[in-house]
Amino acid sequence: MAFCDHCQGQRFDRAQVLRALRATRQRLRGTKGFSEADQALAAAIEAVRALEIPHLDFDDAVDGEVIH
């Protein structure tokens, strides 16, 4: 499956956010107050995973190409 540059960029951005949240969660494991932090990070991770990535489809054509 191929994605346009816009959609691929959004997928990349979301992946970066998920990696950062998971790394933070891993780094905090075993620290005081981890349980509350873990719950907050787990909720944040699920919220980011659930985001729909909209596909912007513009009707602007330049030299016969569709631009997203």
C-alpha cells in the first residue's frame, strides 16, 4: 500500500510520538509514582493510536498532477 507524502508524513509523525511515549514509559518503570505515570502514559498512547489520519484530497492540479 502506498501513501501520498502528506499521509506518509502524518504516519511518521504519529510513530515518532508513540515511540517517545513508550520510551518515557520504559524510562519511568520502577520509579516512585510509576503507577500513576504508567496509567497516564498508557492513556496517552491509546489516544494517539486511536487518532484517525485524515487524507486530504485537494482538487488543485498543476501540470496534470494532483497535489495533496
